Amino acid sequence: MNAENTCIQIAVMVPLRRIFSYAPPPEGRLQPGMRVRVPFGKGSRVGIVLGYASCPPDVTLKPIGQVLDAHPVLPSALQQLVQFGAAYYHHPIGDAWATALPTLLRQGRPLPEPAPQGYRLSIDEAQTAQRQPGKLQQALREHLITHRVVHTTAIPKELRATLRQAVRRGWIEAVMEDTPPTQVAPSPHCLNTEQASAVTQLRMARGFNAWLLEGVTGSGKTEVYLEAIRPHLESGAQILVLVPEIGLTPQLVERCQMRFGARRVAALHSAQSDGERLRIWAAAAAGRIQVIIGTRSAVFVPLPRLAMIVVDEEHDPSFKQQNGWHYSARDLAIQRARLENIPIVLGSATPSLESLCNAQKGRYRHLQLRQRATSADLPVMTIVPLRRENLQGGISTTLLTACKETLEAGNQVLLFLNRRGYAPAVLCHDCGHVIQCPRCSAPMTWHRRQERLRCHHCGHESRWPQACPACHSTALITAGQGTEQLEEVLRQRFPQTPIWRIDRDALHDRDSLATAVADIRQNRAAILVGTQMLAKGHHFPAVTLVGIINTDQGLFSADFRAPERLLQTVVQVAGRAGREERPGQVLLQTHLPEHPLLQSLARGDYRPPAEALLNERRAAGLPPFAALTLLRAEAHQRYRVDTFLSAACQCVPPALVEISGPLPSLMERRAGFERAELWVQAPNRTQMQKALNLWLPQLAGLSSARHVRWTLDVDPLLIT
């Protein structure tokens, strides 16, 4: 390639669907994956080198401003993963790179220097011989003489101030300690036959394989993960564990640290500061951390000795990014395992219908744990009809009686209601007008303790209105129940009983949940009231009664995935009951006791209702038996949305896909924007990708596209 006609291709970290060309720097050839700072508009931006290309000789290129790295920030496999993810989800490559890197790296900060891991006496013994050490100095000196190199965490707390002073004076020096083999504590649990079989098969796995570990709640899936990764850690390899929510991270980190050592395990999630995330990211990339436990974005953490990936609660929709780059961390984790030729384990008590379908087709190897690790029976599910019931805060007499009996026996009660606040709506008792959010097509939620009406979609807040805006009546009342009202009713009914409310309103920081869970595990009689934060992953030995306050929420949604999510949520919440020697029961409150899904669910087995939903999807031609993409558009004026989507319909490749719409979104207005969408369906993902590759350039060229915000959501999980 002629150097005079060569340009360097840069993915600038902006949400623009193009790659930019710059003049190569004179100091040498840059490698793909290196960061550079380039002139962009009136300022400068950080970009990623993608490679070199030929440019016309008459084009004048701007030079690169600064080369930020001596080596690529991501290894080749992860560069391929970002490229694949950007192409599959049809997202700008620069913005995909921005998502994959820690915030400080995409701002152009240098990679942090490796922090000292240990301390030792200075080589110059004369420095210590000429000084009469004090009591603490002598104790520190003897400690270092005994252990030669001491890790930072092994320095006694009372000697750390003396250590810092000694380092400044030079008679102790900081060093990069050699990473010793991981000392793995023996498992405190005896594996049952099913667990042992699963561990054996996972330990024998070589090369890329996707394993679906389906185990009933309480079957010990986490113990299977820990024992399966044990040989890899003992040999010095690394493991990536993905979890859907921050709330599940602390207890899993604690359990891994107890088993594998605190120095080898770290968590990575959005609640950490940018500096903390970068330090952990860099330590993992340097191989100093062996187990990374993280939420969605941890799928992009570089791990040079990666041996296995675990995706816990693989069914959870939190693994799908809902704004910006609409990627699925679970699906990209599978692609990463393929690129790095390693096994991946997808674990769940309620596998997604997509994963069940892949297991049936032989794409995933299927492992099943049908019994609980403690040999406890699964809880008995009972349907509680609500018709003509006199409810107190949404609680039936049957459930209240069961709560009283459970508490008198010294056990705990968990009541699940996936609605925050005091009441989900405020309406006029005279004319029926519902107080709506002025920016969204949704009712305002009343939060009684804050005395505020709040929209849970855009965050708009207001005071309780003085009168109905429609008829000016002052007869305003609340409708429906939220967790705050449920807590109030229970405190009136059980004044001497500790009551814990677990939702985002009650827990204000990342340590609040861990503190609450620790108190709950003291196993005294108590009532737990919460949203989906309580639905999965937690082990509460004293909970013997679970009550689902409103089982009907997901039965008639326009989202075709709502019944699947309802099924998974109920099974997961029910699984919190009776996990130890005390038997458990689950009460499902419903106005529709004869509904087939609830009747099947009440039998206590996830698979039959899941199979029924799969058959419905097959008959309707919906995922996983077809590929689906949503084209969403929003603007302040509805006619602009309709104009764009109508024009988009005209340029869809008709032979490859079927299109429905324009259709109003389930929430037609959000944060002041009018919203609508097109549904694009294809028989399979290959055909969908062919259609999208043809369609996308035409969409970008539509004149009406300039007046709307539009996004493509490939394989959508939430219809909003």
C-alpha cells in the first residue's frame, strides 16, 4: 500500500454511524485497538484505531493529535466482540467502543500503573542497622523478616501507619508481589448426586460449549458454579461471572472470597466510582484478579487467562441494555466464549424460552437439578381467589391469617408486590379522572411519606392536587396498592413484628440491601415486603410463607413476553420459601383463579407452563421461532413520528421480512416525546440481518429521519 495514499481508520467515540479517516502519525504504524485523540469538529475526541485504508490522493486529511496507548486497550478477541456486537445490533462502532471501555479510558485517561501488592525490607541493610527502631518499627521489621514479602492486606492494622512512614524513609520498599497459586478452601457443602454429576461434566468441558444449568430454586446452582471453576483457579486461570443486578453481587462476592481468597475476587458494577472501576478493570487485565463478578458491562473486561464464563439468572431481562447500544450481555457472553474457545454456563431456575428452545435443538448442553440441595421439599402453591373478598391494603383474609400463623411459629413472611410507592394512581371519586403525568401517558404514583406524586417513567414530581383538574371536585382518592401502603397496613396489623421493606425507595445506597439482608438472616420472626429486588438469588432460611399480592399483573399485557416474565417471577419469588428444614407454602392472590397459566403454575413445576408458552410462540410465529426487530421513533410532534415510520415502511425489503405498523408504543408519550414503532419479523436471524443491512442505509437517508430520534432494537426483550 502506498504510504502517500494511506489513511488510518478511526472509530470516534460518538453515536454517529460512520468511520473517520485521519493522516497516519509519522512515528510508526499503530495497532488496531489503540486509543488516539483526534481533532473533531471545533474540539477533539478520543477514538479507537480500526486499521488502515487507501485514500484518494486529492484528499487532505487531518493529522492525529495524540497517540494515547503503546498497546491495544482490548485484546484481539474482545475487539472482535465489539465489532460483532456493533454489526449485529446495527449500532455505531464508536459508541459501542465507548460502552465497552471504562469511563476514564474513553475520556483519554492513561491506564493506571499497577499498584504495589507487597512490601519488603530495603536491600540496603545499613539503613536499618544505623537506627534504633521503636516498638512498632521493630514489630514491623520482624514481621517482614519472617515473611520476606508481605501483601498489603496482610499488614496488621496497627502497623500500617508505621509502614507508610517507613516507605517514605526508604528502609521498606513496595514491590510487585509474585502471584501465588490460589489457595482454594474446601467446600463446606456435600454435593448431592445431581450436583456432583453437573460439576463433573463442567470440569471435563473443553473448548467452546454452551451449557444450560436448569435447577429448581434452592438446588445449589451457585455451589455447582464454584466447584466447576475450582480446578481453573487452582491452575491460575481466570473466570468471568455475570449477574443481572447489583443487589445479587455482594453475597456472591462474599461467598467467592471465602472460598477462593479476597485478593483473587472482585466485583464490577455501575454503583462503583469511575476510579474504582478502572482500577479493578486494569488489575483484571493484568491477570492479578482471577474472578470478576459483574453486571452487564463486565462482559467486556479483558481477562488474559479466561477459562470459563458463568451467566447467573440468564433469563433476567436486565442483561439487555435498554438505551443506547441495545446489546444483550448474555448473548455477547456466548459469542465471547465462542471467540475465546471456552465453555460458558447459563444458569437459572426459570430459563428463558430462547434458552429452553436452544437446549431442545441441541445447541446447548442441558444439565438439570431437580431437587433442592438441602433435600427440603419445594413449597406448596395455593391459589387464593380474590372475588368478593374484603381486602386490607390488597391483602386477603386468607393471607393475613397465614401471616399470623407463620409469625406465631417464629418464622418469616415474604410478601411480593412489584409496585413502589403508596398507590399507583390517584383519581377523582366524583368523575373518575385519573391524575396523569403531564409528560407521559401514565398515571402519577402517590408516595405518601414524601407527600409527592411521582412519575416512575420520567421522574416528574408534584404535590397532591387541591382539586380535580377535570371537574374541580376535592374528592380525590388513591387507587391500587404499592409497597409503602402494604407496609403501613402490616404495621397496623402486626405492631410488634419487625417489617422490612425492600425496594428502591427504602434502600438509598449500595450497602443498604446488604445490611438489610444481614439483619433478615438473624432468623427472628419478621415480615419482608418488597419488589423484584427480593425475587431471586437471596437465601432466607427462616422464610416459610410467600404471598404474591397481585398475580394478575402480567396476564393481559400487550407485550407478548409478559406471561413468560410473570411465570419466571412467581417461580423465583416462591423459591424463597422453605429452603431449609422448615416446610414452605406460597399463596397466589388472583381475581382469575381459573386462568390456565395460573392453574399450571400452581402445580409447582416451571417446565409445563413454559412448554405451553413455547407452543403458543411457535403457533404465532414469535421468538424464539422467528427473529424480531423493533424500529422505534419519537419526537415532540406525533406527525413527525408517523411521517418517518411510514417512509421507513416503503423501503423495507419485502421479500425478506414482514412488517407491522406504524403502531403506537405501549406508552405513547414519555418525557414529552410522542412514540411509535414498526415490528419487523423474519423467519430467522440470518434473513433478518440481510434485511437490516439493506434497510439501514435507506433509513439514514430519509429526510424525515432528521426530525425524529430513532433506534433499532434487535431481539427486543421489553415492549415499551
